[in-house]
Amino acid sequence: MSNKFNSFVIILVVGVITLFSMGFSVLNKDLKITGELTFRDSTDIRITNIAQKELSNATVEYADFSKKEIRLGYTSNDTNSTITYTVQITNYANVEMGILKITGLPTYASVTDYEIGTKLVDDKGRSGIGMVKTITITIKPPTDPAQSPTQSLLLEFDFQPVRKVVYAEGFSDTSSYKQEVLNGAAFEQDFGSTGPGALYILMGESVVHDYTYTNKKLTIPNVDGDISLTVLTASHLAYNNSLSGLPCSNVQCAIDEINRMIM
């Protein structure tokens, strides 16, 4: 009797442990699936709503949107047609973002409440996660509606992260200089007549060779990382000359030689 009872208890305990293990496994699997479904990209910013604000002498045939696109069809009733929509943009990631360009935006359309090519900031001063910015797009077709009354627009928003600009050694007051630029844009800074004679430039961890610096105006095309600018002083140039053994008589020669040694 005692042996049978002990066997029964052992089987019961094993069964309970097995059931708990199965339950935990299912729970863990559910948690994993839930985590995957709620994952967002590190630069997740999107259009979250559009709304008609004004409609004059025109008819909207359709208006819809997706994460980065707006599709709009309209019919002009006369040459004074006006169609205005507000566009709500929400940033779900802790990365500052902006609109580099809107492909498909016609020349007779305008964007207000925001300057294309700059950082998006909402009315609460937020630019990272939780930012909700509303911009306005106004369309005023210039053509005679009798010739082309119905139009279709596809507006594609190119959202890009903000890249920081650091003014390192050799700069003093940089408050009036640009501190950021959108990824993919060209960085331009006019230092004025008192600007530095020569610059050493890093983008991320790479030395920048593709740039122009003419009449104290710097242009770096196609930015794809944070920028660090250092003023090349006489001591830098003297050090470079002593190492290279070259009689560099101009600043660009010295810059090229420093870049060669670093690379």
C-alpha cells in the first residue's frame, strides 16, 4: 500500500512539473511573438493622418495616405481653384528626423508651417520620440480646367535623420553657425571674412575629401554622418611640413599631406 501511494505521489509531482513547464514555454513563446510584433525601426517616422482644410472651386476625387505617401485626385472647376490639406507626422523613435524632400510636389503647391530640409519640431518643442507635427500643403492649379480638369498627385516624403555638426579645435563663438544638417543633404556654412584659412573635416570616423572651401564658404555634399570640423593652424602646418619633408607653400598642399598620412 505504501509503495503504491509513493508511486502515485511521484507520478503526480512529475505531471504537475510537466504542466508548469509547458505553460511557461507557451507563455514565453507568446511574449516573444508579442515583442516581435511591437518592434519598430530605429528611424520610424510616418504620416499618421491627412485632413482637408480648405476647398475652393475644386472637387476632391480621392485622398489617401500610407506611411510615406499621399495620393490625391482632384478636379479644378476654374483657374482659381485651391485645395489645402493638413498632414500629421508622428515620430515613434528616439531619433530626430526631418523631410529632405517631397517627390512629386508640383511647383504650384506650397508647404507652410515647416521648411523642407530642416528638423521636424512640434508645438511642444519635441523632435524625437513622441513628436507630432502638422504641416500644411496648399495646391493652386495654374492650368485652364477646360484643358486638363482632372489631376492626380503622388507625394512621396523622404524622411531622413538629423546629423550633428561639431566645431572642434580652433573655433571660438559658433552660436551663429549651423549645428545640424539632414542626412543626404549638402552642408553649407559661410564663415564670412574672418573664417578659418583651412579646415580638417571628419564625417563619422572618415576623413572628408569631397568638399569645397572657397571664399570662406564650406560645402560638403551628400552628408551621411555627423560632421566634425577642426581649424588647421600654423602649428599643424609646420608639424606636417617637418614630417613630410615637402616644401608646402600653400594650405591645400598641407591638408592633402595630412590626409595622406592619416589614411
